[in-house]
Amino acid sequence: MTGKPLSDLSICIKGAGEMASGVACRLHAANIKRIVMLEVENPLAVRRRVSFCEAVYEGMQTVEGIDARLVSNQLEIERAWEQEQVAVIVDPRWYSLQQRSFDVAIDAILAKQNLGTGVHDATFVIGLGPGFTAGGDVSAVIETNRGHDLGRVIKEGSAEPDTGIPGEIGSYTSERVLRSPSHGMFSSDRAIGEPVKAGEIIGNVGNKPVVAEIDGIIRGLIRNQTRVKTGYKVGDVDPRGNPGYCTTISEKARAIGGGVLEAILTEFNK
């Protein structure tokens, strides 16, 4: 417990993809706005319309009315916070955690394993999903597996193991995911939000097509001219057919963000 107002808490999030961005939006909406997100040089996001990592390429990104700005140093982080913007910095080795003391550090990389997060990274450390142990390498873990416990705060122990099966949407699981048929460069002239039919070619990796298995809309698609490996997720077809879902945070990301908010309030709102 820091004794400072909750609105003054400083938050460092590892990753700025879909789930990490859902967490950032949930905190920001709750007036916890001093947030910096650490990303790699070339982030790969499928649901780009709701991922703050797009700021790495575009300089700015807006998700549900919340702006994120690409920054390059601690001074620019502070300037972004003054504008109530989420700061995104290219920092794959997490040097930012060494340059200042944060109240909360959140590992939102969702790598299914701990890639180096420790309980001493901040005053309070949260891990999302499997790979972390509450009471061990982190202070708390948030369940990320869809189902009864999604978003639950775990204070002792670990989250459920990764199932390897995409979450069900409209009665579809693996069928809705577009995967690379080979190693190579992904190319596509399709756009997020476009309707598709089963059997349509969404793009190509080299000379091999990426084909939709179900009817729906393109909810997510990686950036054009991205190099990928065989089996890599390059897109997502939503069978519900609602274009609004392409630009809004998913129920999963919102639930996980709610779990993070609960864990932070439990720790600091005393």
C-alpha cells in the first residue's frame, strides 16, 4: 500500500496486444491513467483495431475513445500522461522497469510461460494466464481461460493450463481462426470489418492461399507484408457478423481487465 490516491498509481504493462489493451482501457476508464505499455519493435496483433501496439507503427492508436501515443523516453511518458494518454514505448528488454519505480507491473504478454517477470518488478505484480504462480513469482494471477472462472483473481497458485483451443464464438472454435499455410510473407487486400464467405481466399503466404472456413466478418487481420511461420494466426473470422465487434474490446479482454482492476483495488484501496 502506497498511501497515494488511486488515480496517481503508476502502471507498467508488458505487451500492448489485444488483452493487454483491454486491461489498459479498463484501468483508464476507472481513472487509473498513468499507464505505460512496453512493446517489441515489430509487434504482431490480429485484432489491430483494439490493440494499442498499433501505435508503434502509426504513432497514435485509439481504442474505445482512449488514445495511446508512441513515446521514446521517460519525459515523453510523463507528457503523454499529462494528456491522459496511454504511453507505448518500444522496450523489449523492459528497461523501463529499471528506470523508475512502478506501483503495479502487469505481464500481459500471454506467452503461456513466464519470460522473466518477477515479484520485485513493482510494488504489486500481476500475471495474466498460465505460467505464473501467485505468492511466488507474482503477487496475483488473473484467469484467462474462457469459462466459469474467466477474470478471477488468484491470490495463491496458478491459472488453468493452456488448452490450445481457441475460445468458442458463435459455436465455432478453431474454424474461425485463419492460420498461415507455410513460412513466408503474408499479403492481403482484405480489410478488417469486411464480410467473407466460407471458401473465400483472405490472403496469401507466398503462393499458398489463406482460406476462410466459415461465413462471417473479418474481425482481425495482421498487417500486410508481415513475415510469418507455418501455423501462425494471421486472422480471425467472426460468425456473428457484427462489424461493431471489430472495433470494440471483447468480452474476454473486458473480463480480464476487470480482474486486474479488482486485484489493484484490493491491494491499494485500503
